[in-house]
Amino acid sequence: MKRGITKREREVTDIDEIRGILDRGKIVHVGMIDGDMPYVVPMNYGYTLEEGKLTLYLHGATTGRKLDVIRVNPKVFIEIDTDIVPFKGEAACQYGVSYASVMGEGIAELVEDVEGKMDSLNKLMITQTGRSFEFVPKMVTGVTVIKIHISEFTAKKRPVRNGAELG
Ligand SMILES: Cc1cc2nc3c(=O)[nH]c(=O)nc-3n(C[C@H](O)[C@H](O)[C@H](O)COP(=O)(O)OP(=O)(O)OC[C@H]3O[C@@H](n4cnc5c(N)ncnc54)[C@H](O)[C@@H]3O)c2cc1C
């Protein structure tokens, strides 16, 4: 269920600004529910954000814990962050870190068809490298592709204080 950001002044709602965070983030932390315990895995991703709908595209090996978990319970929570800059102050409590981040919840789907896998992997490469790649069917046979349909997401940023960057 969507819950508003507590520090509303840090919420990011501009769609181009959100795209910028997703372009720069590169790594998504995917939270899953493994029985009665959480399980979180960092992964590279591609994304599309069309008409306010966010979808992530991930790839990995054909076996492993995250796949076992998703097959039983496809509900996930994702977190992506970027623009991490530590800053300093006079007192300990004035130190901090600037950031920009996106969080959301959704449903993970294992993409089985070859066309869908090639398309997803190209989206991943566009986000990761800024360019498009050609895929042929044999390149995707040994790879698992996960598509995450995000139903709700929020974005937030904490800017660095002017001149306070560490180092
Ligand atoms: C920056 C970054 C980017 C990554 N990008 C991708 C990606 O795009 N695709 C991809 O498939 N994987 C990626 N990985 C690796 C990923 O985090 C997992 O290790 C991998 O996907 C295997 O997950 P699994 O659940 O199948 O692991 P399994 O090997 O089945 O997990 C078994 C156990 O191993 C331990 N384990 C698993 N992964 C890690 C880990 N990363 N660090 C420490 N312990 C671990 C956990 O205790 C887990 O319970 C990335 C990792 C990092 C740090």
C-alpha cells in the first residue's frame, strides 16, 4: 500500500527527475519474502517508465535462492539509489549524506518466451550502458529474465549542503 514520504519536502514528483535517478542508479536492491524472513539481493536492471507505470528488467543465472523465493511468492519491494555524497558539519549530527532514491512494490514475473527475454535484456543494456544491443535466441537460453511490474513507487532526494562535501 502506498504511504506518503514523511519528509514531504524531499519527495521527487517530476517524472524527468525520476527518470534521471533510474538512469544513474544502475543497481536495484530487490526485497523478497522467503517464508517468514526477508531476503534482499542487489542486481543490475533496465527499466521503462511509460504513462507513470514503472517496470524493471533483471537477468541472472537459471538457479538460485531468489528464483526459488519468487516462484513461491512473487511479491517484491525494490530500492534504487544514486548521487551519494557524504557531507560534513561542525557537530556530529550535522554530518550526513546526500542521495536520490526510488522505492516501490510490485510483482516479479519470470519471462519465459525468447522474444520477451531478448527485449528485456536490451532494455537492461540500454539502462546500464546507454546503447542498444542486438540479441539472438541462443544468447538468452542460459539466462533467467525477471520482469518486475511496480504497482506503487515514490522518489526522494536529499541535496548536498553547499560547500560541505567531505574530502
Ligand atoms: C552490485 C551488484 C550487482 C549485481 N548484479 C547482478 C545481476 O544483475 N544479476 C544477478 O543475477 N546477480 C547480480 N549480483 C549478484 C546477486 O547479488 C546475487 O549474488 C546473485 O543474483 C545470486 O542470487 P541468489 O539468490 O540466486 O543466490 P544464492 O547463491 O542461491 O544464495 C544463497 C546464499 O548466498 C548468499 N548470497 C547470495 N548472493 C550474495 C551476495 N551478493 N553477497 C553475499 N552473499 C550472497 C546469501 O546468504 C544467500 O542466502 C549483483 C551483485 C552486486 C553486489
